[in-house]
Amino acid sequence: GKSMILNGHIDVVPEGDVNQWEHHPYSGEKIGNRIYGRGTTDMKGGNVALMLAMEAIIESNIELKGDIYFQSVIEEESGGAGTLATILRGYKADGVIIPEPTNMKFFPKQQGSMWFRLRVKGKAEH
């Protein structure tokens, strides 16, 4: 059967100067229907969606044709070493779902990465 990896990272981009934030970057403050804090969108929300999907599959008692693996990794924001570590340890599957925030668009492939240096002055954001 087909196996599937549900992969999400738990690290975040550094917050920069905390004094420049309207809401403390690690508060998790809820105002109205929004939650403010580092990683709320990228990618704690995606990780919660993956866990809820796993819970729904388990509670439905359906028999799957393959295995599903949940991966919560580190170092995605600085090179992808966490996901690479899972692959090097032999955790592989026929497919993977990574719920990165993409404005509700699907990207059916990895387009690769490029390393370069860039200096920018301004407020640290993600």
C-alpha cells in the first residue's frame, strides 16, 4: 500500500528586536479571531492540523492501505536539517504532506533551495 508522511517543523525565525513588536512574539495572545505569536502561522497551525488529521483517522477506525507517519522536525527555518535527519535515519514514504502556509495554494513538488547572502535593514519579520 501507499505510505504517507505528515511533516511539520516547530522552529521559528528569530524575533529580532522585541521592542518593535505590537504584541510580544511569544505571547500566544488571542485577540478576536486571531492568535499572535511566533510560529502561529508558520507552522504551529499546520502541525495542529496534522495532529487533528491523525486523530480523526485513528478515531474513524478505518483500515488504511499503508502507513502514516507524523514528523515534527526542527531546523526547517535554517536549512532543513530536521527533515534531512529523518530521511537519513530511514523514515521514508511514498508521499508527504507539509502544511506550510501558502495562501491556500497547493504545490505538488519541492522546487529546491538556493544559498546566498543578502543584507537588508529594517524590522525582522517572517
